[in-house]
Amino acid sequence: MAGTSKPIDVPTPRALASAARSNLGEFEQRVRRRPGFGGAAACLVIGIVVMNFVANGPANLWGRGVVVVGLLIVAAWVYVWFQRMRGGLYLFSEGFVDAAGRRVISVAWSEIRSIEGQGTQFAIGSLPAGSAFAYEVAFTSRVTGHEAAWRFNTTYSGVRELAELISRRSGVPVTGLTDPYQL
């Protein structure tokens, strides 16, 4: 599977601790995340606007405010991007742990109740502007005993293969849309 682990890809301490609390067994592989192109494109546009204000913009409070706010938005996106890239999905023999930024979710294969592919179409007015695809994994939480859901989208390398792997290990078939590239 593309983007899976190398010998140096070890889980973060938080992911290991979460896996140990949930008794997920031995670590097997890491599935990396990749940055979203939408956020990168938006940051590029904001960067161009900020640079235009620096070079040609008004030298008043509003012009300086646009520059500061634009730079803060770009810096925040870069920070979130690095946090997202540092984590990933860690597969263990008895389940998985998803660590992205501050979020850490651990799910045992036996807790999974359904895996559903979902597509979303975006429009501006009546013009199509894009689409998004994600798999939603429903599971019963060990802590609360309630049904919960976890979504993973195309920011994971090999999302289709990952859904098939989770399906095989949990014994739960993938339903709904099954191909993220046929939206």
C-alpha cells in the first residue's frame, strides 16, 4: 500500500499509550497523511494578496491589518499542516490508532460496526465547485458504550486500500460509495 510504514516509522508516544490502554497488540505499520490541496491553494492566494498589499497597498491601518491577518492565517495553516503530517494512522494487530494534532482515537477491530464510503459535492450557487470523499467507520466505544463514528478521507495515502484493509481485519464489508475517484 502506498505511503505505508518504513522501519523508522514508529508510533508517537501518545499513540502507543492509547494503543496500550485499548489492548491493541503489536504495532504493524503506519499510514501517512498528506496535505490537502485546497488549503495549500487558499494559502497561496492569501500569500499573493498579502504580498500585493506589502508592495502596493495602502500604508494605513487597514492595509497593515490585511497583511498581519493574512500572515497569521498562513502561519496557522502551516502549523496545522505540520501537526497533521507528523501523525497518521497506526495499524496494530488488534486495531488502529489515528493521531493527528491533538486528536488521538483508538479503535479495536472487534468494535467496528460499519464502514461506509460517502461523497460530498460542493457548489457555488448552481456551479459545481468540487467534491470530497471519506469513509466513515462506525464503532461502539469501549469507554462510553455508545456508537461513535470516525471519518478518514483522501488525505490518507491509499485511502481505498486502507478501507479494504480495515474491512478485512474487522470482518465488516464496505458499503456506500467504494471508489473515491468516481465521484
